[in-house]
Amino acid sequence: MECGLSRAVAALSALFALSWSGFLLSGAAEPWPDVRVVALLSLAQAVVTAVRGARVQLSRKDLFVAVGLALVGPAVLAVEGASRVVIGQRCLLTAPAVLLAAVLLPRLARRWTYAAVIAGQIVTCWPVDGPAGAVEGVWPLAATAVAGDVLAPLMRTAGDRADRAQQRVRAVRAAAGREAGRREAHRNFQGVLHDEVKTALQAVVLPGVPLPRLREAASRAVAALAASPVRPPGVGRVDLAAQVRALGPPAGTELTVETPDVLHVPDDVAAAVVGAAREALRNVEEHAGARTVRIRLREVGGPDRPSTGRDVGFRLSVTDDGSGFSVEDLAPSSVGLRRSVIRRMDAAGGRAEISSAPGRGTTVGLEWHPPAADPAAEERADVRDGTAEALLARMRAAVGDVRRPLAAVCLPFLSVMGIVAVVHTSRSPGTGPLLVWYALLAGLTVALLARADAGISRYAAGAACCFAVSGALGSFLVLPLSALQDYDSWPVGAVTPLLTLLVIVRPAWEALTALALEQAGIVVLVVTGPPIASSPGATVAVVLPALFAPALGVLTGLAIGRTISHLGGVTTRAESARSAMLATEAARRAREELHRERLALLGEEILPLLTEVGSGRSAPDDLEVKNLARLLSGAVRDELQLPGVLDRTTRELLASARRTGCVVVIQSDSDDLHPPAFLRLLLSTALARGPTPREIVLTVNAVTGAVRASLVVLPGDPQRARALEEVLATVGAGTDADVVNSDTSTWVEAVVRAP
């Protein structure tokens, strides 16, 4: 925001420099060396301030120079009569000090500065213009001071408020990134457990697996577990066709692969497809008894898309001639097809279809299309920077409700100009209609100001500009052209608040065109009308401040509005990039954290065993190795069904029960993270109290807003039932549980509501 204020001052200083250059070139200062010196010093000060402001280097040194010139310049002119310079040009001696004080000083100091420079101008103009004229002559300075006193702190406050809002947005996005990262890492870890670890352990347990194949599976599982998921998905593109061609055939089958030469897709999509295809091939090897398998990859166009270029999808099918099965009988808790194939494709934005029947083989179809373009996003992207909608959006990003800064800019000028209009129409007979015109103009400006945040239509803006310019030029039907020498020509500047408002919230060319028409009309009137000064140079010196009065306000509004708009755009883009970066970093950390947590739960025994087998240091046909692999395979199955639930103590209880011949069955219809403390308590109590059961079955189902757990322990045992009742009673609110015991079984039904 400080940058925006500094550059706005720079733009206004450039206008001051332009005005003083025109004053000097017109020859108006030639007869008086003191006037020429003051004009040259003012020009130099304006140029230096413009350059330093554009570089955002303004400091209080610039203010001290401006205040000194504001006090000394009018005093020098007053020595031989301030009337040698028209009142509009004299105001430019003090205006820079007022602007710089508004930007650089705290509230009390800037108000004292306003009072000092305004009082200095009144004192120096008093002998020439009289008391009323001297006070009236400072109204542009007074209005500027009021606007600056309100606008500068308002913009800073709005900037602070925007910063706080952006911090909240960053926090929300970072939290969302963390949650997304944990979900992604959870899905990936589940896939590694099923696709690599479980397969490797089963290869150790099963007889007849070739040693090279077994070691390869163990090494691949170790590598997959050790790999840290630091790279966000979808950041690159890979050749899916090459990865599909690298897939190996299931044992005992003949594999045929058909792919295009090259097919580039996002890397996360390729990982999902290859993982799902590998799982389909595993199922062929383990269950299908097939002789042949065919993999076919082909490009397909999305809806209303050509099948060429990067905007294409693909379909991959894995077809075998094996025994097949009934798809309707596929268990909801099936990890292989439902989780490692179907849900994996869903997570990547694709879909999977399974077609099979007993005795007719199986086809697994995997399909993906690029995401369809968001029409609303495309419409927003089509909004050019110069449209009113885009300007307002960027201004809101910088200051919030745009009406507050607009009111600070426009209302002080409207109010002071109203006083000037009343004073001058009362002095000049026949000018009463001008006061009526100004009242309508002021009402129109306030009405448009009230609508500014919602947007002002081009028709309303055009009608307002026509009314304002026609009234300003029409005022010379009742005013003489000589009124341009003083504030009798107040209608010329009366259009300033309206045009300033429009140049900020509408495309700039609209208000600038209206301003140019007014300026051109005045020039035409002066050129074609009676002389208003003794020479062309003197005429320019008279007309230039009159032209500059409305131009100063409009171009001030343009500088402030465009600066704020630019900063709002920069802020929005930078904030979006920063939020995305924070969300990405949060997701990366969450992926690593969850990966470490899950690996710590399983890696103490699984990693050493698979490492030993993969390196050849352990013989896979050793009975002790096979028994350990069998137990660990059960632990992996448990982890797949209850991810993140089982701690070391619970896993040891499960392993001990399995060693004594207990059949442990854990199944879940969801691989989402379940309430770990409750399920651990349920399992550990059932296993630790009473004699070792013959069979234990835990089923977990997700229901709306809760998790339902069903535990069956065979045979029944009163001691175990009492222990389960006691621990369930301590769980507290949010859990409904029933325990039923008989000689044949102990049954627990519990519902844990989501917090």
C-alpha cells in the first residue's frame, strides 16, 4: 500500500511539473524574475518528487523541501503582489506539501502541516485578494487535505485488514493441503502394502516360486516402502506407453501388448494406471488360471474433443481367457480390485470397469480423460484487464469495499465545491440555473458512488459524463470567458468529482474522453471568443490553470485507482502463488509424516525380512522364514483393513493368537482412516482377557457420520464379555455399544459417532 501511495504522489508531481513547464513556456513569468525563479524551483521540486515517488524512495526530506517552498514561494510572490500569478497556479505551490504530508506523516503532524501551509497561502494572498478571496483561494488545498487525511489511513487500514484475511486464507489452504497430502499418502501406502509388500510376503510363504522372482518381489517391496513421497502428483508428464510395454507377464501365461509409440500423460495418472494394470495381472496369476493375457492401450478423445494432441485421453484394457468370476459377488472389502484398481483410478480422475463371468475370462478396463475446462474459469480468464469488472475485482483485493476510498476522494471536493458554487452564484446575477445544475450533478455523483462497489453500467457512466460536460461548457452562456481568471469559472472544475469517480471504477478512456471534450470546448471558446488577456502568452497563463483544475483531480483519481488496481492484481497473483506453495509444502510434509508413521508401525520386522530375502542372505525355503512371513502377511492384511489403527502391542497380541491357531479375520468396507483408539481397545481387550479364542472376526463399516464395529469371538467367555463391557463403559459419549455373551460366542456391536 505504501508503494501505491508513493506512486500516486509521483503521478501527481508529474502533473505539477507539466503545469509549471506550461507556465514558463507561455512567457507569463518573463516580466518578473522573482516569479520565474519560484516557477523554476517548483518545476525542479515536482520533477524530483515524481522520480523519487516512481522509485518508491520518498522520505521526509522531500516533505521538508515541499513545505519550505510552500511557505517561501507565496511570500516571495507577495512582495510585489501575488496577483501577477493567477490563483489556480498559486495553489500549486502548496499542493505538493499537502500531498506529501498525507503520505509521510502521522495524523497529528500532518494536520499541523496542513494548517501551516494553508495559513501561509491565506496570509500572502490576503493583501491582494482580500479576506474572502484569500480564504476562498485555498479550497482546493483544504479539499485535498481532507481527502488525504481520510484516504491515506483508510488505505493502510484496509491493507492491514487484507493482510489478515490473506493470512487466514493461507492457513486454510495449508490445512487443506495437509489433509489432502495425508489422504494421498494414505492411498499410496495402502497401494504399496497390497501391491508390493503383501505380494512379496505371499511369495515367501507359497511353495514353488522361482528364487529370482521372489528376490525381485522382495527388493521391489523394500524400495517401495523406503521411497519418500516428496514429489507432488501431476507436476510432470511421462510416456505411459513405454511403462505399459515394460509390464511383465503373469507366471504361466503368454502376454500380448498393443500400445501407440508414445502417449504422454500426467505422472500421477500414469502411476495409477500402471499400478492398477499390475494388480490386474497379479489377479490373473493368482486366481484366473489363464493361458493368454492381452493388454491394449489406445488414445480416445474426450467429449467434443479431437483424438489428437495433448487434449486426449486413453483406454487401457487387460483381458485374460481365465476362469472368470461373478462381478456381483465382488466383496465390498476386496482390496485387490475395489481398492487397488477401482479406487486408485477414481483418485486419479479416471474410472475402472470390470467385466467378467464364470468361465468367460475377465476384462479390466481403465479409462482417463483430461479434466473438462471450467466454463466459469474460462469466462473469468476472458475478462481483460481494462474492463470495469476486472478493475473492481483488483481494487477489492487491495482495499475491500471500494466505496470508502472513493468517498474519501470525492466527497470533500463535492462539499467544498458546493460552498464555492453558492458563494459565486449569489454574487453573479443570472447564474442561479448553474446552482441547480450543480445540485443535480452532486446528487448524480453520490448516487453513482453508492453503486460503485456493485459496478456502474456504461450507459449510466455515459449519461453522467454528457450531463457534466454539457453543463460545464454551457455555463459560459451566462458567464464571461474572463471568469477563467478566478473561481467565477467554478463549473469547469465542478465536474472533477464525477469524472474522478468514473476514471477509477470504469475503463479510463470514458472519463478521459469526457475530460478531453471539456478541455477542447474551453479552448475553442477562448480561441473564437473575445480576448481575455493582453497577449497570447498571458491568455495561456490564464487558461492553463483553469484547464489544469479538473485535469488534476481526474488524473489524480486515475493514478490512485490504477495504482491500487495494479497492486491488487499483484497481491492477488502473489497471494495465490504463495498460498499454492504453502499448500504444496504442507501436503509434502503431511505425505512424509504419514509415510513415516505407517512405516514405523510395520517396518521393524517387515523391512528386515524382505531386505534379507531380496539380498539373498536369508533362504526363503527356511521354515522359520516362512512362518515369520506368514505372520507378517497377516499383519499386512490387518493393516490394509484397519490402516493406522494397530499399534505394536495390538499386533503382538494378534501374532500370538495366530501362532496358537486362532483364526483372525479383519474386514472393512473402507480404507479410510478409522478411529484408532477405540478399535485398538476393542481388539486388545478381546485378545488379552480370557483364554485364547478359536476365532475372532472384526467387521468395520462406515455409516453416515459414524463407524460401526462388529466383533465376534468364538467361543464365548464370561470373563472376556465382562472385560469388554467394562472398557466400553469407559469410552464415554459418542459411542453406543452392546455386548452379548453365550457359550458359543461373544458378540459386540458398537457405533462410534464422528466428533
